[in-house]
Amino acid sequence: MTTLTRAPTITSTETVERLAIDGGPKVRATPFPPRRLFGEEEKRAVMELFDRSIQTGEAFGYGGEEERRLGEEFAAALGGGFADGVNSGTSAVYVALRSLDLEPWTEVIVPPITDPGGVMPVAIMNCVPVPADCAPGSYNTGGEQIAARLTERTSAILVAHIAGIPVDMDPIVQLARQRGLPVVEDCAQAPGATYKGQPVGTFGEVAAFSTMFGKHFATGGQGGVVFTKNEERYWKIRRCADRGKPFNLPGAKGNVAAALNCNMDELHAAIGRVQLRKLPGIVARRRRLALALEDGCRRRLQAVRMLGDPPFGQSSFWFLFFEIDASQLKVDKAAFAAALAAEGIPAGASYLHSPALAPWMKNRRVFGSSGLPWENSAYRGDQHPSYPLPNTLATDASHFLMPLHENLTEREVADILRALEKVEKAYII
């Protein structure tokens, strides 16, 4: 890691405050404010839906006006295309991949870091997930790292924009075009992020978004959206989201594909439409807070910096990553994060959410004890492969994370910077 050089090292004449972890007073004694994601607008939308149901005597279901309009409005927000609501972010990834009609026992390049639901659909479709490494210093993968995992068996590339930080998409898209491979973007953590001025989710063949309650905008407790700019792909998405029903296939009888019921319902879509209108403001407030923190770290800290915007895009900051130069400190990253948490600042020491390290993948536990999809004569690759992830491990070894939401204020920014500065001064060499 490049040594960070910003604020000067403190001298022996400066006072070092006693850390809270050592019995000193906390920087912040009160919890951070709640997010307050839902408000009266969402309540009104839900009540109007119930009022219509009571008035007409008809229960609201799925595939109705609310979901249709959510799809139209979501696609318009991405600059045009087609979108279909589903019941979770995991289902969105499944439907996106299922719409590609991938052959079983082919390989799908998957992210090195992502939610388990962002990779499990690959194996459930009897395709083999192949994790690419992170780009150096990042939790996102890169074109070079994907190229190193490609084989003649590769059938698709799945990338995830982690923490709202956009992936460098141009090298990946160029590589995919050279190989004739579809790219699926997992934008679960990154709605509102942009790459070279364009929204993430618009660079691949199809994109998956999560709208569960913890994400930037929500359709309720769970939900997701699948997006594409290709109308033919959209109709395949619709079929794969609803048990293969023959949407846009005049004359077809019966279900034309085997797929799951992943439908979003009208209640979640009604909430989602309100939330979608709030999304630009949510992202703007998150960016304002995050960039103020980044600037404060740059001006006031020596061994810590916050990961802000990459040179090729703008982040929507689902949460924050901080890079630490342990060579300048008396303690390691885990001890630094623990000291921050003791000061009343929520901090996590690791984000090593790697499918390659998960028991289900390492132990091949997808379909009982069969070992599928790896252990089958139809699969021509290594049935017990090793996927080294040196960049991933190195990145996680030098970064810690911190939650962020748009209802934080300048006070929280000041307290975070005050705690970072206090802990760094106590531990600086």
C-alpha cells in the first residue's frame, strides 16, 4: 500500500486523550439517529391501495397498475429501457441470469465480494461460479482479474458494484464483447451510482437491483428490480420471473420455460414508486456527507483515508470504506476499528463477504451431497478448483467500514472525524 501522507505526526508536547477503550470518555455517548426511511408518503400510497381494494371488493395482487408504473418509472430513471419488479435482490440476480438461458455446467464469472444471494443463483442453475479477484486496493473486481478466470467454458460475467462504488466497466464490457459473453450487473448496493456519467446497470445485457429495507430505496421489507435496455430480453425476464408464462408470445399455450415465481406484488410496488421519487435526494445527501468525511480525513489524518469517488465515476455510498496504513500505527486494523467503536462510532473491521470462502461453496453443498454442479461428468473443468484471491485478502486486511445513511447530520460527520483523529493520535508511531 502507498504510504498516506497528510497531517503531520504529533509531537511529544501534544496531549493525547485517553481512549474510551482504555477507560476514557467517549467522543459520542448517544446513538446515531435512526434512518427514518419510510414516511407519510409511503403510508398514503399503501392506504390508497387498500381503499381501492375495499371499494371494489377485489384483493390487490401482482402484475397490476402499480407494478407496471414502477417498471416504467424505474426504467425512465436509468435513461430508458425496461424493468420488472421481483420479490428480492436474490431473485433479481436469478431472473437476470435465467433470462440468458445459460447452458448447465458452463462457468459464470462471479464477484470476489458480494452478498451470498448474489452468487447462489449461479449454482442453483447448475452453472459453476468462478470467483474473480478484486482489482488492487478495491472491493470490486476488474477487467484484468476477470480475464485471468476466463475459459472456453465461460458463459457469462457477473459483476457487483460494492458499497455503491462503481466498477470500472469499460475493460469488462470490451472483454465480454471480444468473447461474445453477456454481462450481468448486480447493482444491489449501488442505485444512483454512475460510471463516466451514466447510471450503473446500463452497461451490461441485464442488471439486478435490490429494494430490501436496508438499501438506498426500498419497496418494503424485501424486493428487487431487473432492468435491461433490450426489449426481447425484457420479455424473457418477465417469463423467468413468473414460472415461464408465455408473455408476448401470441399463440403460445402453457408455460414455455421452467422458472420460479419471483413476482413483486402491488403493495410493494406502491411503496417502491414513492421511494423511487426520493432516491435522487437520498443519494445526494449520502454523497454530501461522504465527501465531507473524505475531505476531513484528507485534511486531518495521516494514517487513514476514506474511499471516495473513483476517477471514473461517482459513488452512491451504501456504506463507507476506510483505508488504514498500519505501518504508521502501533496497532492493527482490527484494534483501530474496535477503538473507534468504543468511542461511540459504529465501525466494522472486515467486509470479507466472499463466496469463495463460504461453506456452501467450499463444501459443494448445493444439491444435497451430490457435489453438483461441480462434480458431474458433463462439467469439463476442475471439479475441485482453487481460486486464490490475493488482492481481495490484501484489500480487506487494510480496510475497515462504517455505516452511512442520509439522515445523518453535520454533527455525526464532526463526531466521526473527531473520533478518527483521537484514535489515530493515540496509536500513531
